[in-house]
Amino acid sequence: MRSKAELGEFQLASSVDLKEYLIAPDPSNARLTRAVTGVDHNGEASQISVVEERPLTIYLNGQEIVTAMTIGDYPEYLALGFLRNQRMLRDDDVITGVDYDEELETAVVRTEVQTSYEDKLKKKTRTSGCAVGTVFGDMMEGLEDVKLPATPVKTSWLYSLASKINRTPSLYLQAGAIHGSILCQQDRPLVYMEDVGRHNAVDKIAGWMVSERAPAADKIMYTTGRLTSEMVIKTAMMGIPVLASRSGFTAWGVEIAREVGLTLIGRMRGQRFVCLSGDERLERDVDPATVSVEDKKHRRKSAG
């Protein structure tokens, strides 16, 4: 039988743990989920919590860009991050305001200089993601100029992050059917965003970074979903040198990570992980045998 101390390792995060976050999930927000009654396998009534989906139409100045299906939290960050990750907002663009209208379900990002992206809107590439899994124009545009720093990564940070993130109260643990992306610094999770699409979640983080002018060179991106080409591209374009997940890889995602020098770590489960790019930057400062095995009660499934 395990001791109380050992059992404590697998409890949900305490208030002390949550204080590490600048933004943490809010599963108690009634606006993000809905109780739905159905019938279970025994033919009995069963009530479960399901995640809400809401449209958000994003404008850049006076031009409508896209309508995204989202859970509806942090719309300003989502709008900013989406435009930044689609290269519709450049580093030298001066943002004069972000206006969100809850009734109209719109977010308008305003810049000092008017811009037009009609040509890009005519050319779309469907990607392997969900929700807003579309990028405009050439997916690889500008990637050749990306120079990621060779930031070292301690394996003790990875194990600590995985443990903290997996135990953090979240919409995923309450209702499922949702993805999470977490901006981290060393072994501290900073900004935890969730959404029906992993790309929405990472765009919210990008929007937060733009808004807060947060540096990227010392950060780690952790995602609950697959390490696809678009996730790799978004992370690299944001200037973040490390991308980690408990899920698996796509071949193109690995190829692009190697081309841009991104440290790519997947299949992080308990004591195990696989690094398919940037292994030379890993500092193995902890024996995996000393790392606690995930308890089934709080084990996350690998999000697809």
C-alpha cells in the first residue's frame, strides 16, 4: 500500500501549485460547459458536462478575416495570436486596440497603418489540425528566416512540467473533447490555454505574448495534442525553441523541426519520452528510474 506522501503526488494541483500560473484553466466557469442528459450503455439516464462551441469572427481593421469556432474565453488573445501566427501582423506593426463585442461575437484588431490581405485570403492551405486548421498563403513563408536559439533543456524540467500540467484542474479533466497548450519557463507552467482546437489554444498564447511583449527564447511550449507540421511551424514562428507533448509526431513535423533547429519532444508519459530533434540540447540531470509513474486515476489520454 502506498504511503500518504506517495498518494499525494497524484492529487490534483493545490492552490500553491496554481499560483505558479499567470493564467490557469477555469473549469468552474459555467459559460464554458453545458450539462447534457443522455442515455448510457445500460439504458439509464446520464448527465455529463460538454464543452461549448461559439463562433468568433476576427477582423483586421475593417476587413473580415475568419470565423473560428472556440470555447469563447480570451477572444482578444485569440484574435491577436491568430493574426500574428498567420503573419498578418508583423513585429513592427503598431496595434492601437483590440475590441471584442460579446453580443456580435466579433473581435477587431486595429493597427496604426491599414493593411489588406485579399490575395492571401484567396489562397488557402488545409492542414491536419482541427477547428481553424487553415493557414493562408504559403505555410512555409518566412520560415527560412527563423533562427531559433540553442536553448538547453533539463530533463528534470520536462518531468516536473508533465506532472504539474497533468494534475492541473482543467476543462479536459472535467468534460474532455478539448486540447491544451501551455507556455512554460524551465519547470514552471506560465500560461495554460484550452480550446476545441489545439491551434486556437496556441494562438491564444501567441496573443498573450504579443500583448505582454513576453520574450520567447527561454520558453517551452507544451501541448496535449499531436506534434504536427502546423504546431511546429507556429511554435517556431513564435520564436519558442522547445515543443513538447505527451502525444506523437508526424513525419513532416519532425522534418521541419530539424530544419529550423526546434527541440521536439513527444510521447511524454511518466518516465518516458522521445526526442526526435535537438537531442544535443537535452541535459539529462535526473535518472528516469527516480521519476514517479503516472497514476491511472489522473493519467491523460494522448489527445489526437
